[in-house]
Amino acid sequence: MIAEVTQGIKVTVETEYQPSYSNPTQYHHVFTYRITIENKSEFTIQLLRRHWLISDAGFESREVEGEGVVGQQPVLEPGQSHQYVSGCNLKSGIGKMGGTYLMERVMDGTQFFVVIPEFSMTDPHRLN
């Protein structure tokens, strides 16, 4: 588990390789990641956008950017958290992801970026 705090917003990441959805002989390695966003600040916030940088060893890196997370733009009061699960496929079976969330303070509209800590994804069979 990896975590980082930016302006009172804690982002924690857990990853898992999904062998039943992967086909390594076809360069298809599937990973899921569980993100927990905790509002440890004194402000109510809303997650507006996400921006990911995805590195795939030996293959081209890619960026993903868009509104919200898994179709939601959650609002978090102080002390609340939001958790979601999403996925990523890699060709090599070894890679990493990291990025930012664009957040907004509900009371005054101030926007700020929250760091999504960089995390690794490795097909366990690649380690042998």
C-alpha cells in the first residue's frame, strides 16, 4: 500500500494483478487498483478531474485525463473518504502509474491539485 497527503487530502493505492483476465502470450496483463481518498482537511471538497501518466516497460507511455473517477465526482466533507476500484492493462507486465486529481473547495471554488502517488504494477510471473 502506498499513500501521499497533499493539502490535507490523503490518497492511498493498493494494486493487484488479475491473472484470470490476463493473457501474457498476447501481451495483455491486467491490473486493478483500489484508491482511497480521505479528506483530512477542514474544507468540503469535490473531485473534478483526474490525470494519469502510465508507463509500460519497453512500450510507449500514455496519458489518461478526464472528468471524475469511474463516472463520479465525489464530494467529501471533512473526515469523509471515498473509495473506488479501476484497472489498467499493460503490454509488458511491468509498469507504473501516478498522477493528480483536480479538487475544488466547495465553499469558495478554490481549485488545487492532489498528488496520486506513483505505484508499480508487476506480473508476479515476471519476477521468476
